[in-house]
Amino acid sequence: MALLESNRQRILVSVDWFPPAYRAGGPIRSTYNLVSLLCQTHDVWVVCGAYDLGKDEPLDVPLNVWNEVACGSGQIQAMHWTKSNWNTASWSRVLTEIEPDWIHLNSVFSKHFTLMPLRAARKMPSVRIAMAPRGMLGVAALSLKPLKKRIFLSYARATGLFRDIRWHASTATERDEVRGQFMGADCRIAQNIPGGMILNNWSRDQSHWHVVSVGRIHRVKNLHFGLEALLNAASSRPVKLTFIGPVEDAGYQEELMVMAKNQDRVEVEFVGGMPPTALGPYWQKAHYLLSSTTQENFGHSIVEAWANGCPVLISDRTPWRELEAKGIGWDWPLERATWLRGLEAALNVDSMEWQRLSDNARSFFDAEVRNPEIEEANLNLFQP
């Protein structure tokens, strides 16, 4: 049954996608990892959509009913709603049933899983509201459908749509993005909680460089930039690049495949999307993660690469900077010449130097990415 008998604080989490959905990538991992932490000390319910990103068929889970789900080392109640429940009346019903202390929203623009539960929660003064923008207020994100988003944000400011909510920013940059739109907003910084753990540092094949790119196959991910640079970089070994991620834009994938044809410098393969739990065999082979993103709010694939002893080759549009000085990879501005020089340096290190980078990556993950202060900051989001 949904209701739990305890004196613990109650938190209802609203999100468009939740496992076993995986195609939306980072936002799913961010929410799942947060819930895994919260359920150790709070009673947690999750209401989410019944479909994976871009899919019409429901997920293979019980639908429209509470289902007890193991989450990390704890348990939560999750309900995957089909579209018939995507309305304010359903939200009012579930809020009345649970009577949560907090509702945590995971989008700025989602009609069904932010605006509708927000409207319903406003009618219950005892419910406090927290919202994670999940990178949606960044410059690159706002450049997609910009007019529609500008109109909505102007409306939100004029009407006080987001008044009296607590914003959950993942970084200081995201805090500034929130306050740039909503001056004086109550905004607390709590870095996303990483998944994964330090595992054995597998020995890699030294005859090739194995490079992976993890994320949706879509033009907004700027994959062509990194691919073009890799195709033209001189390397001490043959290179194999594996794209791991659901194909959201088949035409864009075709463009990438055409780019990779008729050259013998880099072998390129696409293996499709998969849950994060299935990535292990790819991390075991990978020497580098490649990401030429134009904006990344956190970068779960980046920190998971480090957990697996995999240095990263990324743009400077993520929270992770000065990587060369830390000896865990490189972050470069999106300039072709800079990427070409940087990739050539990375692809010509000897085995001993690469092993040093790999060991540093694992140590950095353990000491800087996964630490008690991050967990405490996330728990403090739900304090007065």
C-alpha cells in the first residue's frame, strides 16, 4: 500500500521519466540517485510517466498503481501514470492521499509533471515545493524554441508562478541562471549525486584506442564536432569510437555515419541506447570518454567514466574544468584547432602516462565527486 506508518518526513517526487525508463539520460539518473539517498531517511513517493522518451508503448511495469521499488539501499513507492492520469485532478487526489511535507519537481517547462502538480500543491498550504531546473535555464537550452520559452518565463515572472518555491541548483552557475530569470529566488546548491562506485580498474587493450560517446543521438548534443576532430587527429594507435545512446534523430545519425565513411583513421560504431547498468562492458574497454557538448548541467557519463578509470575528452561547457591540471582528462573550448591539438596530445600518450591518468580519475571520483558533503547538501534542501 502507498502510505507508510512512520514519523519520517514525506517527500513526493514528480518527474517525467523514471526507471526502468532510460532514454532521457542524465535527468533520470539525477532523480534516481537523489531518491536513493532520500529514502534512507525519508518516506518517498515518485509519480512519473509510464513511457520512455520518444516511445508510445508503456514501460513493462505495473501502471497507475503504487508499486514498491528498491532504490539504492532503501525502498520507495512509485506510480507510473498513463496519459489518462496526466491532469490536475489526479495530482490533487494523490497529494491528498499522501499529504507530503515536500513535493520535488524536476523540470521548468513540463506541463504534466511540473505545472499541473504545482497548481495542485498550491491548494495545500502545508506542502512545500522544491524544483530542480535540470539545466533548462542554461543559455544553450533556452536557445531551443527560444520565443516560446521567453514568453513562458515572462508569464511566470509576471504572475508569480514560481513564488515561494525552493530552487535546487546543481552548481553555482545554475544558481546564477535561476536568479537571472527570477531575481531573489530561494536557491540552494546541491550537486547531483553520482551513481556508480569504484570498481576494479580493468586492463585495457593496448593495440587500439577505444573511445566512447555516451548520450542521445541528437543534433543538440553536438556529436559531429567531436567526431570530426577525432577523424582528423593523428594518433599513435588505431582508434575505435563507440556511440552509446538512443537514436532520437535518425537523419543526424546518418550524417555522422557519412562523416565516418571512406576513411581508415577511426572505426565508428553505433550500439543504441541501454540502461546505465548495462554500460559496464564498454567502460571496461574504454580508454577515453568523448563529449563535445554545448551545455551540460552535471554530466553523469563524465563522472561514471572517472569511476571506471576512464579519463575524459570534453568541452569546457560542463561544471568540470581544469582537468588537465588535475591529470584526469582535458576540457577544451569548442574551437576546431584546439580540439585537434588536444586530441593529438591525448592519443599519443604512452601506456604508462595513460595509466597515471586512469588512476587519477578513479581517485578524483572517490575524493571529489562522491563525498558526504554532497549528500548532506541534498538532504538540506528539505530543511527550513
